[in-house]
Amino acid sequence: MLDADLLIRYNYDSFVPEKFEPWMRFDESPPLGQPAPDFSLTRLDGTTTRLSEIWSAHLYTIVEFGSFT
Amino acid sequence: MNALAERVAAQGVGSIFLYTNEAHPGENYPHHTSMEQKLRHAQALRDVLKVTRPILIDALDGACHRAYGSMPNMTWIFNRSGFPIYKSDWTDTRSVANAIDYFLDVVERRRNQERLAPFRVERLDYRIQDQEAFYRGLARNGPKAVEEFRQAFG
């Protein structure tokens, strides 16, 4: 069940401090050396996979998060 | 990052680009309102930015992105057990290359019977600041993205 308020806040429509600053939470991110949280992800063809499927298939996995900018 | 991915692929290193929310929504690539739109944006990103790594798309509510700190352009490295072993709040290819080369050397050292134990390290790395290239990226998203960034940071 998607939270409508969360969807609006996360997918902010304008790059203004009151909308983007609350999401700058790197200091609260998972620690190194401990099991990382796993999530479902979608491929470009619309099929789904999991982050754990990716990392378990390689010796190491580099994950770059990003968008157009 | 594409070139780095290609360089280390043969050594067992996987690389993905995980598409998140639009950090600077504009007229051309506005904020996401549906998963279908997010999928279309990710497909466009592959073609426009020429990303050769596999692209995976986060949920519309950014569940994965938010859990990892929701910075706009982070890089994380995971080992096969799912433990993060490197994280940076911004992506810099030299920093990532430096880290992955170190970890690949750890594998080699273990093959050579060195007994190694992990420890934590913090480091401040440096990235190139290319304002012109950044503004070109904003302009690609649309005039709204440019104007909002100027208003936020000058």
C-alpha cells in the first residue's frame, strides 16, 4: 500500500530547500559491514528483481543511485 | 562510471545504475507521478546519458533510495553477502575505482594466504566540480530546473 503523502513528498515537484533538504539523510544510512536492507527493483523491461539478487551474483557490486541530474 | 564497470566486470564486479526520483524536476523530466512514467524516464536516461550499465528502477515511493540515505547521486559497493563495504554521498569515479581496486586486491591477498580482518575507515575524498556541465544537465531537464537551482544556490 503506497502512502499518498509520502509519494508527494518524495517525488517533490520543485527543487526548493523545504522539499529536498528533508531527504538528505546520508548520516542515517545503513552502516558498513552489516547486512544491508534488501528491496524489490524494476528492470527497464518492466520485470522485477531484488537488490539481493544483484549483489549475490557478483564478487562485488557497485550501485550508483541517480537521476537525470 | 561506465568505463569503470567495463574495466572490472571480468574480475567479478557487477555494476548497476539505480534510478531514483528526479532531483531537479523540470519541464522535460518532471517529478514522478506513476511507475509507468518513472520507467519511461529511466529508458530515456539510458539513451540520453548513454548509460551502458544495467538500469534498475526503485519503487515510486523510493523505498530503496530512502533506506540508503536518499542522496541524489550516491555510490555504494556491496560484497556477495550483501554487506555494504563502501558508501559515498556523491559519486566520483576515481573514488569508486580506488575503492574497488583495493577490494579486488584484498581478494588477491587472501588467495596468497594473507590473514586479513576488516576494520572501519573514514576518508574525505574530492570530486571535480564542473558547474558548466552541471548547468547543462539542469537545462536538459528544463528552464524550471535551472531557475530553481539558481534560486537555491545562486
